[in-house]
Amino acid sequence: MHRIKKTIINYLTSFCILTSVIFCSCRKQEQATYKFAPDNSKKLTLYSSLDSDETTILAREFEKVTGIWVKVYANTAPQVLEQILEEDSADVLLCCATDAISVFDEQIAPYVKNNSLVPRPFGKKNLAAFAITRTGFLYNNLYFEPMNDEQLLNSIKTSRKLAMLDPYISAENYTCLFYLLNTTPISLINDFSTTYTNAAFACESIAEGFCSAVIVPENIALRFKSTHSSIRTAFILPPDSAYIIETAAMLKTCKNKDNAERFIAFLQNLGTQSFLAQNLKYHPIRRDLEISEEEKEIISHALSNIENTESQIKNKAEFIQQWLKKTTGSEK
């Protein structure tokens, strides 16, 4: 009898456990929610038509320093403009000065805070400059005989294996084309051998000897040379090179004004300026940095030479057409 009782008790216990499991499984499961993004006071939306890798590096460093969460959208200027027009909460824009004036002028707020130690580009109160570079030639010295700089520049410009960066991709690429067509009669320029969409890849191709030379931003060429030991490549900076000014601006749709101002101040602080100069090979723009008189002259001339920027904008349609005709034989 005792054994029968024990069996019944064990059976009832198992039945209760099974019933409980079935009952719990039939109950509606509560969905777990996870909140990874911070609240609006710790957010910033950043749009950029500059190099996407450089933009991301700066955004992530700002996150580390401030704890502010940065959402990045980087693309070509027309695509960035299209995206901004579709948004109601775009905060900060990074772009080349020529794009700021010609492409994004209506989207930029009329004023942005600027470090007093950083000159305003062309005196414009809606732009804050944070880096400068210039146009120059990375070339493979196997293609060129020893000669003085003026002869070398003329030889590079008229070379049959001169490569270009696609001017549709970025304002920096277009400025390289602008420099060439603004300083060289079109009749002296041969058909471009190759057009590259990526400046770093173009530099690799020069080192390998696929092309004789390419016009690139100075900082791109210097970074390439600092990480590659090829004795074939050299860089020459023309005395009349065109300036490329990287700027930041606050957008009219900005909803996180304090965070936007902190990000622009971060771009202009001493630590970031040193990083831009040492790691990304830009010319810094702070007056109080320990830089040479030549560097100071570059900053002053670049940020006051509105004629250079206006000329780039004015000639863009014509120079793009000339480039298309040289590369494809068509103007469309």
C-alpha cells in the first residue's frame, strides 16, 4: 500500500509540473526591449561630402571624448544634399568650401561659432574651417628625365599617361582638374590615360607604373609616401596650386545645437588640429600652433583668397565638359 501511495504522489507531482509548463508556455511572452541609443541630449547627426573614412575617424573620436552618439551619413555632395532635404533633424555638415558656397548655401544656418584663433574662410560667418590642403602631382620618376621643376611640371601635364581623379566624386577631385585646366591650355593636354574614383588607389597605380602621374590633394600624396617605401614615386607641388579648404557648418534643421557647436569646437581644438596635421597630413588652421612662417602664409592665403574658390565654382561646368570630351570624346 505504501508503495502505491508513493507512486500516486510522484504521478501527481509530475502532472502538476507538466501542467505548469504548458500553462506558462501558453501565456503571451513579453517582448524584451533594449535601448542602445542615448536620448536626444546625447545625439548628433553628421552629414559629410568629405572622405568617408576621415569623417568616421573624427566622429568616433568625438564620441570617445564627449560620450555624444554620432550618426554619420557620408556621400557625394549631390547625394548628401538630397538626404538633407529629406530629413528634419540634420545637425552638422562637413564639406569643401566650394560646395558650401555653391551646393549647400541654402541649407546652412547663417551663423556658426568659430574659435577666435581660427580665421574665418573668406570672412563668412556661416563657415568654420578646420583643414587645408593643396593640389599637386604624385609621379613615377621612371617616366621622366632629370630636369628642373618648371620643366618637370610641363612634362607631367602633357604626359600621355597622365591620370585624373573623377571630378564627379568630390570637390577635392574637381579642384585637381580645375588646377590643370586653369593653368594649362587644353590644346597641350593629351587624352587622360585613366580616371580613378579613389585617390589612394590612384597613388598605388602610379607606384606600380600603370600611369606616369596623377593630380591629387597634397595630404593624400604625403600620406601615401609616408606608408610606402617605393623609390619610384615622388611628389611635386606647383607654385600656383589650387587650395582645398575643409569646412564645417551648422544646418538650418539642427535640433542638437549644443552638440553641434561642441563638435565644431572639437574639430578646431589643439588635439584634433595636431592629429589632422600629423596623421592625415593636412595643413592645420590654428594661429597658436607651433608652425613655420610658410605654414602661416599658406593658411592666410588660402582663407582669404576668395577669387580661387569663386573661379573654381564659375568654371566647373565648362571644365567638366572639357574633361568629358578628353576622356570619352563626348560632352555628355
